[in-house]
Amino acid sequence: MRTMASDTDIEADVTLDATGLMCPLPAVKTALALEKMDLQEVLEVITTDEISLTDLPRWCEETGQQLVGIVEKPTAAHIYVRKLQ
């Protein structure tokens, strides 16, 4: 499931620049970043990897995190994940 959002809808507590990284590295870096964050904080993952648009939402479902939204821009996608666990 892909959730669409506009830039003004979502505020991130932490930003992860995963541009240029290919699957599975954006998901691995996302997991590592979330480990350092507090519950309910939102991570913004900036990625140029098309696979991340389906991989990260699936990863959220499998790990119990919340996909807050995806904003697709011409140069990169911004995927927002709320830490729930």
C-alpha cells in the first residue's frame, strides 16, 4: 500500500539521506536510524532507489513500524516512517 502525502503534511524528526544507495541498503540504513530514535518520532528517508517505494512500506508492515507517507519528487522519493517499536 502506498500512502501519498504532500510536503506540508509531514514533519520529520530525523532525515536519512539514502540517495544513491540500492536495495537493500535504504532499508538497512532505515532500521539502523530507527534504533537511535525515540518512540513516535518520524524518520524521513530520501531515496533514489525505485525498489524502496515498495520495499520500505513492506518492511514497515513486517517490523511493526508505521508508514506515514511517501512524497515522490522528480529527483528522489521522501518516505516517512514513524517508530512504533
